[in-house]
Amino acid sequence: MLDFNAPEFLVVAIVALLVIGPKDLPKAMRFVGHWVGKARGVARQFRSGFDNMVREAELAEMEKKWAEENARIMRDYPPEKSLPAPVYDPSPEGAEPAMVEPEDMPPVMTEPPALKPGGDVEPAPKPKRKPRAKKAAS
């Protein structure tokens, strides 16, 4: 952007004071500030739009690389060539088997929780109220 150092800014301020005059200088500075603000807003919008386009392009490139890598992995290791089924290893009494598939394990039976005859949940007791103070008769 524009690069002003102190001596250049001082020269511009003196020329503006001489040309515009001290009476109209505040109005001119507001006008210039307004347009500088608009220019910065347009530049900010342009920069954010450009950054979004770059980010989307990078994301598309990364998705393409991920798709290629996924295709390579699926080509090298297709689902048909998955690991062989685990084999039950009979071991001595009390020892855990090496690998057991769920269908090899006996079903586990658990009893359902006991329900009360009137309903399944006992209602919570109501809190006791504090006694009210008696009003004095006047």
C-alpha cells in the first residue's frame, strides 16, 4: 500500500493546510478519511475473496490426492483379501482363549431388572413444606 514516512507526511500536511486553508481542512480530512475507509473495505473484500478461492483450490487438490491414495489402498488391499477368520485356540482350564469370535461364544443371559407392580419407577418423595408464621391479630 502507500508508504508515508514522517517527513513526507509533514510536507503533505503543510501543502494541504496552505492550499485548502485551516477553515475547510477538517471537512477535507473527513472526506479523505471516508474514501480511504471505503478503499480499505474494497481491498479487504477482494483479499478475502481471493483467499477463499485459494483455500477452495487447495481443498480440491487435497481431496484429489486423498481419492488417489484411497484408490491405491483399495487396489493393494481389496476387501476380499482381508484378514483370515480367527481360529479358536483351546487352552488349558482357566486360561483365556487367544481369539474368540462372537458367534463362538455362548450367549450371555442376564435377568431384567425387577419392576414394581404399580409402575416401573417409584416416585420421588415430595419435600416437606415449612410451616407458615401465624399472623398477629391486630
